[in-house]
Amino acid sequence: MNRSDWPLWEVFVRARRGLSHQHVGSLHAPDAAMALRNARDVYTRRNEGVSIWVVPAAAIHASSPDEKDPFFTPAADKVYRHPTFYPVPEGVEHL
Amino acid sequence: MLQLEFDERVAADDRVEPRDWMPDAYRSTLIRQIAQHAHSEIIGMQPEGNWITRAPSLKRKAILIAKVQDEAGHGLYLYSAAETLGVDRDELVELLLAGRQKYSSIFNYPTLTWADIGAIGWLVDGAAITNQVPLCRCSYGPYARAMVRICKEESFHQRQGFEILYTLGHGTPGQKAMAQDAVDRWWWPSLMMFGPPDAASTHTGQSTAWKIKRFGNDELRQRFVDMTVPQADALGLALPDDGIAWNAERGHYDFTEPDYAELTAVIEGNGPCNAERIAVRRAAHEDGAWVREAAAAYAAKRAGREAA
């Protein structure tokens, strides 16, 4: 039997409590339960995680790299959003 | 315009990510290389799996099982990286089983004694690490990230191999002779793992320009020799090359080049185990079909129940 009807799952691992889940790779599995088991075997053989998320790759919507400029440039000219934009007189502390 | 953006990104040492535009040849080169790399990990399970039941102690068995399991994991990281380029893993597996994609020629040599497991870890994995560490900075993001994980795990492999040989090398005369015999047989094929000399290599130039490859075959081979010669002294074992000598002028060890005609012959399918490796992989794939079918049937049944 061909395996191509097994969907692709993206795998996210939380390395330890207090950290967010981070993308580590992908795998194929017939369902979510198998995807979790396979993710444990493939991506956490050395205690790399305390929690795993698996997400069907088809469920992820991504911004397009072609639109990168119009999509992200609105943030580029707003330097006043950063604290370093504001001069602070000498001697003023805790600001 | 797109080409320019790609060139600038590579020149700036920035990473190319899956949905970026890339030249077709860059994509197909990566697919070929990553698939070959993934296949090597999977086929590489065989020569070592051959010794799991005969490892000399329960501890050695457990370690060897963990190592072989790592190789399977490495194969999966790499298939996953290849899939980001728009190929299907099934397709790559079929190409391997049909003999239309290659794997590293090193795995076409047999593991005759327990000491071979040591020599594979020390020399073969040592050579692999030398090749792979620069790939952690490869221009294609998913491949580079997979290589970071792989390199971390490979260092366990190399040390466990060294430790096997160290133990044998400091054991009975018979054990030491077995260790020496394994090193004698694996040394030359390990040197061949870096590929033909740069002057004869078909892929090196373009791959270097694309920053898929960072160093030439000859440079990496030299690096491996420089690293390995002092380790052989520590093991108390000899490398089977009278030509090895420190060259103070170059700051490197001189050594004899391996027989590249043998490398070509093995790549072309005439190594000691080529036919066996593919036959075993095919059988494993076919014998595992019922597991894949059962898993799919179970998932379908559960999905049906949830829908009802």
C-alpha cells in the first residue's frame, strides 16, 4: 500500500516548563495519536521536551514570502516604537 | 529579479527557506543530496543492526539499539527536510528501492566482526561528522537545521565506537588483533567517503557557489586525517598506511590517497553488499506494509466514529 494518504504533521516541542513550544520538524502519520507517538520517538529521544504539539500541515496558513515587503514594511519606519528613539538627559536613571 | 534576490541572500550568508523562490537547479541539487543523505542513514542501519543480537553484553546491546534508532531518526529528519522542497517521501523511498537514487557507498561493506562496530563508530561516523559539521551552515534552512540535530547525536556515535576499539585494543592479544583488522579494513573506505578528489568531482563547484557545500572534498579529507592520526595513537592501533607522516611545512599529515577506482566500482553497484542492502530494504518495506495498512484502517475507523 502506498503511504501517501498519511497526512503531514508539523511538530512543536516545549523544551521545559516556562518556554513556549518551538517548531522542530514534521512527520507523516495516519492520525493525531500516532503523530504524537511518532513525534516522541523522532524528536525527543534525549529529553528534548516535556510537551509536544502536532498540527496538520494543511491547517497552517502562512504569510507569503513574495509579499514580504508590503506586509512587513509598515513597521520599518516607526522607530518611535522603540525606547532607544527617545533621548534621556544625563543623570536621569530608572527610565 | 527573483534570481537577483536569491543571489544576494546567499551572498549575504542569509538562509533560503522553503517558500522562497530558488533556481530549479538549486532545488534539484538539494533534493538529490538530502535524499541521498536520508537513504544513507536508513541503509546504514543494516551493517550495525547485523550485530545487535550478538553484541557482547546487555549494555553494548542497549547502546547499539539506541544508535541504530538514531540512524532511523536521522533519516526521518532528512526526509522531512527534503519534503519542504516539494517532493514526497514515498517518492524518494520508491527511488531508493528502485535503485535510482544512491546512498553512501560506505554501507556496501560488510561488518564481519564485533570490532567493525567500533571501527564504524570511530572512522565512518568520524568521517561523516567531518563532512556534516559544515552542512550545519548550509544555505538551505531546513537542511541546516536537520544537520544541527544530527551532528549533536553523531558525537555519541563516534565516542561509543572509539570506546569499543579502546576496550578491545587494551584487551587480550586476540581482541587487539580483531580491532586492528577492523581498522585495516575500514580505513580506506572511510577516506573514500569524502568523494573523489576535487579535480574529478562533478558537483563541488556549483554547490560551493550556492553555499550548500562549504569546503572541498580534499580539504575535508585532510581535516579527517589530521584529527584521526593522534586518536589512533591513543587507541594503540595502527592506520594501514606507511605514507602517514607529519609534514611540518604544510602543518598537516601526509597520507596515501585511497583507490578511487574502488570507490567508482562500489558506487556503480559492484561493492561487496550492494545487492544485499537493497534486497533487505525492499523486504523490510514490503513486510511492513500490513503495519501501515492497519494504522490507516484504524485511523479511518476512528475518523468515521467521530463523524457519526
